[in-house]
Amino acid sequence: MAVQRGALCLILALCAGPACGKKGAPSGPPPELTGLAVVPASVEVVVGADIAKLTDSPVIDRAVDQLLMRDAVLSERWDRLRDECKIDLGKQIKRVLLALGPSRSAPGSGSGPGTGPVLMVVVGSLPETELQQCVTKLVGAGGGSVTGKPVAGRTLYLAKDGNRTMYFAYTRPDTLVLSADEAYLTEALGPGKKAPDNPDLTAWRKLVNQSGPLWAVGRTDPRIRDGLVQLTSGKISAGPIAFALNADLADGAKLQLSAVMNQPDQAKALESYVKGELALLTAAAQLRSLGSVVGKVAVAADGNVVQFRAALTVDDLNHLLSALDGESSPPQNRAPPQPSPGSGAQ
């Protein structure tokens, strides 16, 4: 009987631990997350910006507009937050990540590729209490409100102003996460797999310098991938499956774009096609004195990756932008012809 009681006590002791039954809920605060560790593994495109290195760039405003162009709501809310809360981008913000999630298309929804939710990760010195109070004051002036609820051990805030909403949360004291999509932000706050766990994204990230001023990696939109085949009249059999971009805008624009193909022969075909088109484009650009700018674009295939490189000076950029702005400007009315001497005009 003593042996049986001892065995029973041993079984009960084991079942009280993690080897038997359900595991106890984890105790303590959730792990602190920042950068890519916040972004869900389902992400399609990631854009990273080092604000300190971009602050003095002559084209930074255009770059920021391009970063946020996919989500008008997020863009408008971020602009108001920055302006009304007096956020000093150069001093308070170190890095910004923008992540485009997968499209959540449904039959009849009208959505498609490139329409997924957007997540914005801001790393810097924006104290949570101060920001929450500022946002409350900001939306409160228009009759809106800010509420919060616990999600994955953190506070998920909802700023609502009329029919406009924005969700934000802190994943650690220096990391603010924003999105107009509650489900996507909730996924970011949860314990699921994140961007570093995505093998495709990990491979593509090796093609960029993540310490650089501006970089981007992601899966190519099917409309672009398939459209490239049509554009070339079948001279290339398939478009790039992914892309990787590095841009240094501190003094002009040093650009490197990597087009990732499925096979090396596809990369060679794309290289050959682009080189032929560049020769024609350079000749045509001479008409607008842009031949030297186009001539700075270099193309080379390496395995299944096609590298596009260009190092443009500030003068090159100004020249290029002037030409593009000239094309978009409406034609000016000509002055009426002046009568020639002796024409009889009074």
C-alpha cells in the first residue's frame, strides 16, 4: 500500500506540471517587439526608411508620399498626427517601416492584388502617455474619441473621428504601431509568426542594405509581373516574382533595383531585352537633353537576379524633374502675332 500511495503521489505531482493537462497561461508582460519582429509573416511588401539619413534629402517629401500612397486614410491620419502633435521627424523619429499585407479579396468585393492592409511601425521617442493625450485632444476637438482595450497584453487604442478611424499601440516604449485595419494590427500584436519567419522575405532581404536610408523588398504585384510579358510581346516568358530596392537620397539619388526571376535563363532574357530598350531610350532622350541621365542606368544579370543601378547627381535629378514637369504642364497660349511694318495696321 505504501508503494501504491507513493506511485499515486508521483503521478499527481507530474500531472500538476506541464507534462500533464493544459499548460498554464504565461505570466508576466508580453515580449517587447520592434522593427520587423512586429510585422506579420503574411506581409507582401516591406519598406524601411532611416529618417535621420533622409532628413536632409532634397527629394524626401516625394519619397514619403510614395511610401504612404497605398493607404489614403493612414496617410491623412499620420500627417495630422505629425503636424498637430508637433512631432519632430528629424529628432523624435529614428526609423519607419511600412508593411503591405495580403489582399483580403472576396467575390464581389472589388478588391484585388496590392489592396491589402497597411501597417506602419515608428521607432523613436514618442512617449505613449503624451501621444495618447495628444490624439485624444486632436480628435476630441471634432467630437471624436479615443478608447483602449487590452490585446495580447498591450493596449490597442482606437481613435475615432466621424467616419474615420485609426488604431495604434505600443509594442515597446520606443515603438509605435499604427494601422487603419484592426485585424492586421491585432495580428501584429499577437504571438504568431512574424516577417523574420518568412523564408521568401528573408532571402529577398539579403539583396538590400537594411541600414541604408531607404530600402524595400516584396512580392511583385501579379498585374506588373504578367503585364511585363504582354508589354514585351512575349520576348520575356515571365516577369519578376519579387523585387528589392536600395535608395540613397542624401546627395542626388544612388539607386539599385533587383528583379528576382524564377530561373537564370529568365534573368538573361530580361537583361537582354532591357539593354536593347535602353539603347533606343537613350537615343530618344537626347531630344530632351536627357541622354546622359538615361546613360547612367546599368543592367546586369547574376544568377536569377537582374540588377539595375544608377547614380544620379542633384543636377541630374533637377534636370529629370524639370523635363517631367514640363511634360505635365499645360501648353501656354501663344502671344498674338505682331503686325509687320507697312501692313496698314492702325
